Amino acid sequence: MAIFDSALIQPLAMQVTPPDWPGGYWWHWLFFTVAIIAFVLIMVMGAIYLERRGMGRMQSRLGPNRTGPFGLLQPVADAVKVLLKENIVPTTADKIVHWLAPVVAFAPVLVIFAVVPFQNGAMLADLNIGILYVVAVSSIATVGVFMAGWGSGNKYSLLGAMRNVAAVVSYEIPMVLAIVGVVIVSGSLSMNQIVTGQDIPYILVQPLGFLIFFIAACAEINRSPFDLMEADSELTAGFHTEYSGMKFAMFYLVEYAEAIAMSAIIATLFLSGWRGPWLPPWLWFIIKTFVVFFVMVWTRTTLPRVRIDQLMGLAWKFLFPLALINLFVTAIQVVVWPDISQWIFVIVNIAIAAVLILLWSKFFKLGQGRVEV
């Protein structure tokens, strides 16, 4: 009766899922392991369909519309086609490294979701250093990409892999600084605690941090306009030039799984995660994740691909200084005015973000041209 009474008093979205749900440690581990794998695979198929249909609409073409109703089974048909293709390994390739690379690239993407809350407490492990764990694990996929470039025995593959390493090293710094701003405001490293502390979505409290994190995430996971390690015009197909069949399908899966993972992290850190009215918490989480992914698709359709010097310059000359300034401003606000309403910080931080971006763009140069906003 007491449980029933507490359920009536506490809103559904804020009810905490017990840490051993649905019935003990091992059942909890088994349930969420299967749920995470199923979630990633289903979301990847949905993301592929959304991107191809969305880009078709934006580019005034149809997109997939033949396989299944409205073309919904096109990702399944693509998967079957790729799995039936012959697996070809170059004679000069390092066979073991070439085989292990897709596995090393894919495993960290799944592991990231262990600390991502689908609703209040509904996660594989509620680590008190959850966001630090995400930052550490997400970089491991780069090792798999480098293994693919090195193990292929192809100079174009190696160049593509080295570009990925350079991008991750460069963009990891502003990304982490943007995360630190969220940690300072929330006072916690736990992903679940960050969500529960967002009475106001942190996209409003940390608008500059959100923009920095979003741009850095797109660059790290090779989303356009930063897809330079797969630049067809110069690297044939980049790091996976020598991959076919199931191993190529693994890299294709990694690309979209990373996009879903980053979208889920952005939804958690900046969009209040699973919190929202009327709908079930897990459904809010999925909706917000797809909204962020749609913005990634939008930028891919709209913006042209940058050059490698522009990619590196954007990280070190633009995002890194702005991330430092955003961090100092956030720290001053939290330390000096801890009791002021966050709505005041919303207005102030949006104004600061707009001024910084406008002023910085006046003297920040990419290549031969100056960026104007």
C-alpha cells in the first residue's frame, strides 16, 4: 500500500527504477545488455532510413520507397546485400589486424550506452563518474579505425585513419571543456543526476557549450562536413577502402551507431534526457535522440565539406578558445552567484554566446578566407 501511495505522489517521470530491476543483479545485467544491443540496432536502422528519406526530401528526390511500405525495409535489404558479398582481404594486408579492426571499432559504441539513462535510473550502471566514462570509452573506437587503415596495407586507407586520429585528438579538448561546463552547473558526473538536475534544459543554460559539443561530436564521428577520412575525391573511400562484406557492414554500423550514441549523449546533457510531460520517459529520450540526429542530417545536406587545414583550424583557433571562455564564465557564475535563478543565466549566456561567435568570426580565418556570421 505504501508503494502505491508513493507512486501516486511522485510523478511517473521522476520515479527511480531500482538498481537491481527487474529482479536481481544478473537479471538486471542480462536485461539491459539485450536491451542496449536491440536499441542500438533498431535505432541504427531507423537512422539510416531517416537520413536517406530526409536527405531525399531536402534534395528534391525520392529516396528509398520501394522495399516495404514507404521503403521501411530498405535498411534490412541493404544489410542482407552486404552480408552476402564476398569478403576480400588484400595480399599485403596484416590479416589479424584487418580482421580485428571492425570489432575494436564497434565494441566501444555499445559500451557507451551502459551509463546512458533511458529513464530515471533505467540504465545498466549508474556510475558516479558516468560522463567521464563516456569520454574515455568513446575514444577507443579511434583505435579500431587506425587499425583498419594500418592493417589494410593501403596508403589511402592509412591517410584516412591518420586524419581520424588527428580529428579526435584535436576536437576531444573543446568537447571535454564543453562537458565540464555542464558538470559545473549540475554538480555531478553521473549521467542520471545531470538529467534530474535539468529543471531548465542545459541547451539554454549552456548554449555555447552545446554548439561546441555538437560541432566537436560531428567532427569526431566523421559526420559531414567533417567526413575527411572518407573523402572519395582524394582518398577513394578512406580507411575502409579495402573492406567488403561483413567487415564493411560493421564499419557502416559503427558510423551510424556513433551518430546515435552522440545524439543520445547530447540529449542527455543538454535536452533534459528522458524528462518531459505526458509521454513515457523512455519515449521522450528516443524522440530527443532522433531530433539531434536529424540536425546532423540537416547539416550534412546543407554544408559543403571542409578541407583538412580548415578542420584542424576550426578546432584549435575557434572552438578551443571559445570553450575556455565558456568554462571560465560558467565557473564565475556558479561560484559568485550560486543562488540566482538559472533563467537569468539563460539570458546572459545566450547573449554572451552570440557576442563571442560574432566577434571571433571577424578575425578568425580558415585557409584563405575569413569566416563571417
